[in-house]
Amino acid sequence: MTPRSKIFDDISQLMTNAMGVAQGARTEAETAMKGMIDRWLADRDFVTREEFEAVREMARKAREENAALEARIAALESRQG
């Protein structure tokens, strides 16, 4: 029984090592993929949510100011005409 037990121990050790190698390869693949995605996103010049909201607020204020200026111009033109 000792030789048979030794074979099973060897097979078990081999499988454990193979699982460790597979897990390491998986981790490396995930890291590489995350790096590629990060680089791809950085190359696309996407804006953050905060930047988008800030520009959106600036545009809202600009529209309000334009509307106020249009009303002011209309009032001035009506006085002249």
C-alpha cells in the first residue's frame, strides 16, 4: 500500500501545483486586462462625472444670462422704437 499511497500523493501534489499555476496565470491575465482597459479609457479623453456636472452647470448659467440679456435688449429696443 505504500507505493500506491505514494502515487496518489504525487498526483495530489501535481494537481495542487497545477492549480497554483492556473491561479497565478488567472491573476496575471486579470491584471494585464485591467491595465489595457485603463490605458484604453485614458486614451479616449473621457471626462469624470464631476467635470461633466461642472460644465453642465456652466451651460445652464450661460443660458440664463443669455435669456436675461435678450430681455434687456428687447426692452432697450422697445424704448428706442
